[in-house]
Amino acid sequence: MSVFFVLSGFVVTSATLRKSDPIWINVPIRYLRLAIPATASTLAAWLLLSVSPTSATQLATLSGSRWRGWTYQGSPPGPAAAISNGLAGVFLSGGSFFNNVLWTMRPELLGSILCFAVCAFARPRFRLAIALGSVVIFIALRRYDYVCFPLGIILREVWASGRLPSALPIFAMLLGLMIGSQSGNAAQLFGLDWLPEALKPEKKGGLLYPIAATLIVYGCLRSPRLVATLSGRIGRYLGAISFPLYLIHVPFIYTLVAEAYMHTNLTLPARACLLTGSLVLMFATAHAAERRLERPFLGLLGQLRGRLREFRTERRNVHGTAG
């Protein structure tokens, strides 16, 4: 998720500066942008868990995985709890037992608010100073996942100023992928025990991952070949369905896919068919959600933003007339 957090810092900052809306407009719009899809996913997860309430537990007995402990099993709470969890719980508690990927919603909202606050300053050097200060503060607090957002802001500011270097972008991306993929006993294996604790690969949520994510995003920004690929038809399509796919893939895996796995023999062809069918199902669902739900919802948010802008203009006119 570190890559997506860095991207959020970059993209949210760019969009905020382009729209020039005040923070009191940006924050509720961003909250709705995250909370409504999150609630839709918790409701979908509740429905799937109601149909298949113990699949993850049964699968865990075969695989030994601890992931079943991150989702409701047996008798999940009702739909009201799912709605409450999506609208508020994921932001207050930082997690969800309906859809455990929603732990990202709180960092995403708070990181976006940081972007809005930074964009309140017109001068780029002030925005850079605040972003750099935020990096230092988050490192001091050991909230390394939040470091991604100011790193994304810094990338955006340097890129927008035309000062982002273009040296070895492919190497930077590959280095980031290699660093970010390390885990377990990698520090001991590569003789890196001397590294600070925050930079050790086995440190879950450590500082290593924001650094790796920044290298990956830098590589994608500065490589003409990667820019052309990601900006092409396939890249834009995958970007469009990425959020719905992210929201639905785990509920599918710990219910329908887990159930199918337990009723499938363990031969390689059977597993290949299950993997293929699962991917087709998830991509088809994400495609339909993006077309039927995501696009109309974004349109409604655009209309709400327009109404808030009109209200802002009216208030300015009233105060101007009164003055």
C-alpha cells in the first residue's frame, strides 16, 4: 500500500492545487469519496459472510494462515454494523472485520487532509517545507505509513518545478521493487543486521517501504517508456477499476474463493482453473462496479462540489455587499 499512499500524496496535491477549493470543501468531499465506497464494500462483505460464514476458518486449518483472525467468522454482526463500520468505524478504529483491507481508509483520509493543508500555501517553498517537516515528525512518531504522503507531496512539487532528475528511472523502480519485496529474515540473510530497526526488512510497516515506494513512483514518473505504458488504454483502464477491485478482492477471497478451494481437488490444473475463474470474477465485478456505481457516484460528488462552490460565492457576495 505504500506505493498507493505516495501516489495519493502526489495526485491529491496536484488536484487540490488545480481546483483551488478551500479545505472546508475538500475535506467532506474526500470523506465521502472514501466512506461511501468503503460502506458499499462492508455491506457486500456482510452479504458474502452471511452466505459463507466459516470459509476462512476452514481454509486456515489447511494453510495455517492467520488471516482468518482479521475477519468475522461464525455469526457476523448485522447490516447496520456493516454500515456503521464503513461510515465511521474504519476511520475511528483503523480497521474492519468485514473487509480487512479498509485499514487504509484512516491513513488515506488523514494523509489527504495533510495535502489540503499544505495546498493552503501559495508558495511552493512553503509547501515543501511543511512536507519535509511532516516527514521528520512522522518518523519521530514512528508512523512510517504516514511518511508516504509528504513524500508524495515532495515528489509532486519537485516534478512540477521541472527539477525532478531523470537519472536511471528503470533502475530506481527495480531497486524499489526489490527493497519493498523483502521480508522475514532478509536482513540476516544479506548481512544487514547493522541497519536501524526502522529500516530492517522484517519490520512490518517500517521506513523501508515508503522509501521503496518513492523510488517506484519516481521511476514511473521519469521513464518515458513507463509513462507511455501507464498512460495507454490498458493502463488507464486498470487505473479506473483499481479502487473497486481493491475494495472487493478480499471479501471474495475469504468467502467464495475459499469455499471453492475447499471443494476443489489439489491438482495443478484444478488450482489453475480456480485462480483463473477467481480473477475473471473479481475483474468482472470491479468493471461493473466502476461503470454502474463509481462513475455515477463521482458525478454526484462533482455536483456537490459545484453546489458548495456556489454557496461559497454567494457568501462572498453577501459579505462584499454588506461591506
